[in-house]
Amino acid sequence: MSADLQDLSAFLSVVRAGGFREGARTSDASASSLSAAVRRLEARLGVRLLNRTTRSVAPTEAGARLAERLGSALGEVEAALDVVNSFRDRPAGTLRLNVPVYAARMVLPAIVPPFLKAYPDIRMEVVAEDGFVDVLAAGCDAGIRFDERLEQDMIATPIGPRVLRFATAASPEYLDAYGRPEHPRDLLRHACLRGQFASGTMPAWEFERDGDVVRVDPAGPLRVRIGGATDLAVAAAVEGVGVIQLFEDWLKPHIESGALEPVLEPWWQTFSGPFLYYPGRRRVPAPLRAFVDFIRS
């Protein structure tokens, strides 16, 4: 073979992560070893694969085409090697998950520790982000998403709570000063702490009561990236900056402590819980199969 599989894998890690340091965080290699692997690969192939600057690393046209083909090819190699797992007493290998921050914070802590204790030969890598991604293109075996964001060719297994609610709340001090909303449209006169996706989309706040659905788009002094900066919005709500809408179980400790007071609770909207999803067209790797069986049990 004209190129070593480890060098090819290193190159793909760098491309997927968008840099050598970032690639090192998602692999077992250091940034310097990844850089050396890419240099060896470029020397063997006789073509530049990455454009490197002090601020960024991006694939050349040749590198982009190679990465596109490598994703599925290396996936097939891993699947072939995974066949050996069926001859082991217990499954081994790496399980890579792409999940929303909510799942990493509220769902996985009750599942991952006992799973890893039950399967000591399995290592997990979890990437938490709230943008919808192709799990295979991202180098992951499976993801966690809500049903409205699942693709048709995916196998979905329930994971975590099956019914969730969006809660709306504010500090008692804020409500004493600015009044307690009696209808969702009253929020248009309040300071609201909003979340925004990486794409720039800022979802409206939805409420439902007796079949009546109301969507409002209130303004406020703080806008945060959904997921990574959500705790900042929660802290601002607790300090009396404004009204927040978020998963009920995320706000529950603050509501139970009295730091936050529920607002418009009869209007809180319910929806189905998250799903673990993975491609149905590929052989399921042994670590993923063990994880699916674990959450089903």
C-alpha cells in the first residue's frame, strides 16, 4: 500500500477537526505526531494535502477529495476489524458519540459511568454540540438527537426521559419588579434571555394550552449560543436579569431552591425525549451494539 493506514487516519482526524491541536484532542496522537504523519503522507503521494497558516489548517482540493473518500473507506476497515470482536469474551474498541449539550449534561451522566464499568475494554469519545451533523462524516458511530431532527435512514433507540417540557422561569426579584406574565404574549414586554444556534437561527419560544399554540419572539439583554453558553443565561436569570426558557430538568434545581420561579406553567409545552441514532445501512460495531443493548436493558 502506498500510504500507511495510521497516516491516512491521522490526516482524516486533522481535516475533520479543522486543525492539528483539535485533531489531537479527538485522537490518541499528539499534534506534532499528526503533523509528521501528514508530512509523510504528502511526501509519499507527491501532492500537498493541507494548506497551513498560523491561524488555520484547511484541505487543498486534492486533500478534500481524499478526505471525502477516506471517511467511508476507513469506516469499512474498522468494520472489518470489528468482526474479530465477536470472538472475544467481551467487546472492545472505541465508541464515538455526537450529542447535544443537553444530553451530555442531563442524560449521559446516569448512563455512561455504569456502562464503562460493565465494559472495561470499551473507550468512549463524546463530542457535544447542538448543530445537526452527519455522524459518519464527523467520524462518529452514533448520535443523540430529538425525533424531529432524525434522518429517515437512521435506526433510533430511545434514551433518557421519554417526555420532556420546556420550562419558563425568572427570579422572584425580577418578577416582583416587572410583574408576572399571565399570557405568553406578555413576554413581549419583558427582558428575555434568548438562545441562538451556530447557524444564527434564534428559535421562537413556543407555548401550548388546550390545543392553542402560541409562538413569541421576545427581545432581551442577553443572547447566548445554545448549548455551550446556556449556563451563562441560567446564571443571568438567577441574578434577576430576565426571563429564561429551557429544558425543565435543567432549571429544576434552581426552581426547587427558590432561586427561580416558574412562569406560565400551564402553557409549558411537552415533547418526546431524545433518541440514540445510527446508520441502518452499516454493520453495527461491537462497542455500539453493547451500548444499544445496555440502554435498552
